[in-house]
Amino acid sequence: MIKKLSLLAVLGAGPILAASPQVPDSIKAPANEKVILQAHAIGAQIYICKAGTDGKPAWTLKAPEAQLQDQKGALIGSHFAGPTWKLNDGSEVVGKAAAQSNSPDANAIPWLLVRAIKTSGDGLLSQVTSIQRINTKGGKPPSPADCNNSKLNAEAKSAYSADYYFYAPTASVQNAQSPSIMGGM
């Protein structure tokens, strides 16, 4: 437990947890979960030009590729194919999109609620059960006209940024914030 609290301080999250953001009901985290980490991602969404199920070429998301920063701008991890988030402490979480909501910015990728399907490591992300992607900027695929038979298998990167909120069950959060442990920080 002390190791996890020390990690919180190292990651810049400190013992004070972020409040749940205001989001559409469709992407709200379960009521029994609390935010344990807020991170800002800057990077790209990588698309590949592939034949769709109808045989017509279309851009398909291959993977995200982004750096994760804490609220002070320090690098704390990365986000990549899976989708996977990995912190510098070695912990990681792989998720699967559960719900989405259009971004208020028409030029940005949707906001998401992601359910954790696998965690690893002993660090902070090993507790995560849900993730929200909000405040997106950019990241949409290139123009459909730029994906045709002559460009099959071509890749394109679309710059994006987003805020990610990582949630864990309330019981885990309360245990991590035990007053007897917190007093020493």
C-alpha cells in the first residue's frame, strides 16, 4: 500500500484525487468507481487505408500513439495499440471501448468510456477498471478521397490530444487513502 501511495506522489497525482469530470450520461463511469489518475495525451491516431467489408477502400484505425503527461506536464507514460496505457511505474491497462459520445468539437474524435479487460504490474494502473477519453482535439481520419485502390495499406497519422480519466473501485481508492498511511506524506 505504501508503494502505491509513493507512486501517486512520483506520478504527480499526489494523494489528492481528481474529481469525476462532467460528461454525457452515456460515458459516465460506474457510481462505485472514483478517479485515481488524470492524464493528458498528446500524439497521433494512426490510420491505415484498407478494403472495407464492402470491398471499398476506407481509413481504419490502426492504433493510437501518444505520450501521457501529468497535470504539471511531466511525462508519466504512453498510450498505444490495444488500446493500452502504460505508466513509467511499469503498470499497464488494456481496454475495450464500451460507449462513445460525439465530441463537442466537430473536428475531433469521439469521447469514450473504456472498460479495462486486462491489467498488469504492481503500480497505479493495476487497479483501473474504467477509463474516459474526453476533451478531444483532432485525431479524425484523413479525407475518404485520400484512401483509394492505389493507396491500399498506406498509413496516415492524425495529430490529437485528449484527457484520460482512470477509475478504480471506491473500496480500492479508500484503502489507498488510509489516514494512517497518508499522514506520512
